[in-house]
Amino acid sequence: MYPKKCAACGGPVAESVGTLPFSVRGETLEVPGVNHGACGECGEVYLSLDAAERLQAEAVRMSKAARGLLSPSEIREIRRSFAMSQAAFEGLLGVGPKTVIRWEKGTVFQGATADRLMRLLRAQPELARVLTSGQLYVQARAPERSRA
């Protein structure tokens, strides 16, 4: 799974489990319990693809939790409560293509505005009708001036 010799210094690489740093949005988080290979001489770290994906997902989860944002599973539950595809939910929220899939996979953060909108939709499902009806974009008529 990991090389026997370190590519950086030639030292021995051993399997290890420990805490690794991972940067999310400019903040470095310490993610515990990560399986990895580590060079006994220089400390070079080796990750399998699965371990790298888990490291990223856990760091994103920790960062989102610290910010109070919805988790990927909560976003998925909200979307499914409306029986919508990811593309349809993107249209409802007014976000770009593939955005919801990235939120649900945990690879991208939703912004605070999108997070609040999804929370509002969860709390008041009837708001979905308002968003899909186009009512928000109907211009109000200017009041008529009286001719005196």
C-alpha cells in the first residue's frame, strides 16, 4: 500500500495511524485517526487515495461544524424532502451546475446565504413554491400620480 522506502530521503516507511494537518479555507485543522505511511527518518507522509479522501472529508466536516453550517447529509435530506434532483435543487436555490453534488459530497462549502436559505426551506417548505413561481421577480407597478 505504501512504498517501503521514502521517495524524499530513502528512509524506511512504516504504516501509522495518527493526527495529520489539513488546510480548509486558510485554516489548518488537526484531523485525528488517519491511516497513513510515515518515513521514520524525515517524517514524509504517504496517503492512499481512500485515506486522502477521508482526511479531506473529515477536515471539511470539522470546519463546517465549527462554523455551524449544514452537513452534507443534512443538505441531502432537505433536497430529498422536496423530491428534487440535484439539478432541480440547484435551480431552486439559484446556484450553479454541480454545486449541490459538491455540497453533498462535502468537497465544497456552501456559503452562509445558501445555508440560511436551505434552513428556511426546511423550516417553511411552502417557500419553495414562492421561489419556483417567479413571484419574487414580478416588478411592482409604480403608483399612479393623481392629476390635480
